[in-house]
Amino acid sequence: MPVRSSDDIVRVRQEVRARAIEIGLSLVDQTKIVTAASELARNTLDYGGGGTTRLEVVQDGGRRGIRLTFEDKGPGIADVELALKDGYTSGKGLGLGLSGARRLSNEFFIESKPGEGTRVTIVRWK
């Protein structure tokens, strides 16, 4: 799914919620994955200049989950560890996007190279 405008962020949220319901995530887990998706899609737009979101229903043994990958070709993050600290922001936000998304996910992976872009992958398991 493209992330090029605020309307795209709404679409990402809607698709994530629909898949979360489809695989039977609890209301609490639905809220967590949708909130994390919203934060990361917003970061993709605001800091990465836009990009893409890939949504996958995944299975590991007997458990199912949702894996989301947010990717942009923006300026990248010079210090990922710093960017993951609560309260750190390179813009005008509250500095809770990346760290909040990490807390709301069961799995969280980030790759970023200055000048090349950023990829964040999260998973929420049922």
C-alpha cells in the first residue's frame, strides 16, 4: 500500500484493523497493532517523504499474526538507538512514534541508513 498522504494512513489503519479482525485478534491487540501501524505510517510520510506499507498475515506453528513492513527512501536515521528513546524527536512530534510502536508490537525490527531510507517491520501475534 502506498503511503503518500494522510488519506493513505487512514487506509493503512483500516486494512490493518480488517486483517486483525479476520485472524481473530482481541480488541486490545487490534488496538495495539492499529496504533503502531498509524504511528509508523505517519513517520513514513512525515520523515521519509512517503513510502510503502506491506501487510502480511503470517503463521508460525499454530499461531497466526500480522506482519507490517514500512519502507521509505528518505533521509534515513543517523542514530537508531537515539531515535528509539522515548521523547526523542527530529521533528515536531512527541517522540513516541518509534518507541511506542516497539512497545505495542510483539516483534520490532528497524533498518536505516542515512541517505538511503528506513525499513521498520513489526509483528503482532494472536
